[in-house]
Amino acid sequence: MSRRFVVTVVVAAVSACGDDVATTMDAADAPDAGPTWPFPLPPGMPIPRLPPNARLTPELAELGRHLFYDVRLSGNGTQACASCHLQEKAFSDGKVTPTGSTGQVLKRNAMTLTNVAYNPTQTWANSLLVHLEQQAPVPMFGDNPVELGITGNEELVLDRLRTDATYTTLFAAAFPASPDAITLGNVVVAIAAFERRLISGRSAVDRYRQGEITALSASALRGEDLFFSERLECHHCHGSFNFTLAVDHAGQSSPSTVFFNTGLYNVGGTGAYPIIDQGLFDLTQDPADRGRFRPPTLRNITLTAPYMHDGSMATLDEVVRFYERGGRLIASGPDAGDGKTNPYKNAFVNGFILTDEERADLLAFLDALTDTEFVTDPTLADPFAQ
């Protein structure tokens, strides 16, 4: 790999969002100590927790924004991070699963990057990928599957950056103490800094809670009551300010790291998920972890279809009906089985009955979690398009 950057694959389990990867950076690339939060946060949103010795500055995040949107960061110059994380789709991609720069189809749905700074773990089912600096190298350097495909093309990618006058200026501003700032280690740090800017908290629900009483329709208010009721029990997995129990911020004593099995599959009645992806089990080999995935935030949920870790549900209505049933029934084929009886399913996925009006109300509430400012914010947009 590059002379200043080492990526070590620590387990063999591969996901669409990545393998387990640890990164090491030499002293010239490492961020300075003294974490701060230099960007305004939406009202009521806590300060995210920064990793030890991490740094966040406007200059670093702006460099990361350029790198995030730059197709030259891929080995063959065809894809950027943003190719699978589109701002208008709340930084998801609208596909069942993504396709990498060399044409390999990935096995997991591209998660939204909405409020990724609050994640206690990264990707769908990896308890070892804790920080964004650990996750970013996965699509960059992973080869099973290939996403950006930098491995074997490290110097080519760096040469593209070094010969661009804009990057010479951006790297110097972001790493003023580094005489050779354009390194792959610093690329990782910058992309992580930009991703920490992707904070959403100005939806109609947020505005209502801040006192704008006309922000929510009567239907959405009824849907909110249903969402937080013990009858539906949605909030047991999707509570907190970020509408997921998997959350972390600077005010917490420790991260809330959780993974749940929702009964999406029950192959052969054994509790198994399709062999291609059994969630946290692929990492731990603990049978109790079969089908366990991190519950994603529901913020901007109407923009991030299709749903579930494998993109197997096309609409939010389909997802609601799945939870109504308490697990998915697959009547035939290689994945046949009744997820409702999966022995590893979370105890709160019991099923419930909704009228058509109640279902519409619940969907109205979920739609009210859309933050239009977030998906149109020019400071988060593609700088090359501008």
C-alpha cells in the first residue's frame, strides 16, 4: 500500500459496507489532539463524541467534502464515495445493493449516512468498526468486494491529488503542520471529518418539538402516538433523539451498542439467515447473533428506500406490514421459512394489528422525519457540480 498508510484486515467477513479493518497512521498523518465541534448543531441535538485524539476543523471537513465527491479517489477513476451516498437520498443510493467501481455487486444495502457521527458502531453488523476512521478504508481498499478499488493503485490516486492545485491548497489548510500532507492516511481523516458534518435534526418532528405547533399534521401526531405506544413498541429499537437505540454522543457515559434480529428470515425454520449474510453471526460465530443487525436511524427514512440490510423491501408500507405480522413469511424457495417464529428474533417484534387509517398515520409520522434542509444544504453538496 502507500508508504504512509497500512490497512490490516482483522477478520474475513465482508459486507457491502465493509470488512473489519484497523488503520494505523504515522505521526505525520495523525490528527492533532483537542477535539472541538466547530459547526452549528440543530436545536436539541447533542454534541457527538469524537474519538481520542481526533480533530474536526472547517478546513479538514471541506477537504473531506471534496474527496467524498471525487471520482479520482477510485482506482479506475469512475466512482466516488458519493456514488453510493447521494445527498438527495439522505446519503443512501436508492438501489437494492450497490455496485463497486469494477462492477462487483455488493451484498448489503448502502446505509444512509444521516447522523453517522452518532453511531456507536459503523456498517450494518460489525461491533469492531467503531470510528469513521476505521470504516472509511473499507470501501477504499477492500478487495472482496472491490468498491473504490484503491489497492494496487495507491500511487496513481495520490498522483491525481498531488497534481491538482486545489488539493495542494486544501491539504495544506487542513494539515498545516504536515510538510507532506497529501497522504492516504490524511485522506481517511478528512473524509471522516466531512461525514461528521452530516447531521440532520430539522425535520417537521424536530420543529414541532421546538414549539412550532403547526409543523405536524393531525395524522402525523396520531402516528407519533402509535410509534411510541406499547402496542406497537417501535420505540424499543428506534427510540432516542436519533430514532435508534444504537447511539452515542459526548454526554453519554458509554456508547449504546445494540444489534437486533427482526425475523426477516428463518431459513428452514432453523433461525438461520441466508448464508450470504447472517449479520453479526458472521463476525462472532455465536448462534444467538444470527440475523442481528444494527437498527438504523429512522431520520429521513422515506428518502432511503429500499429497506433492510439486503434491500429486500421496496416500500415503507411493506416494512410496516412486515412488523405488523411480526416477521416475514417466505413460502417457497431456498430462503423459505417463517420469520415470525425465528428463535433469535427480538422479543419486541411481536406483531400488531393496524387499521388502514392507523397505518397511514404511522407512515405520516415517519414521513415527518424528513429533513429537507439536510438534503439541500449546499455546504454538504458536491463541490465539483457547483
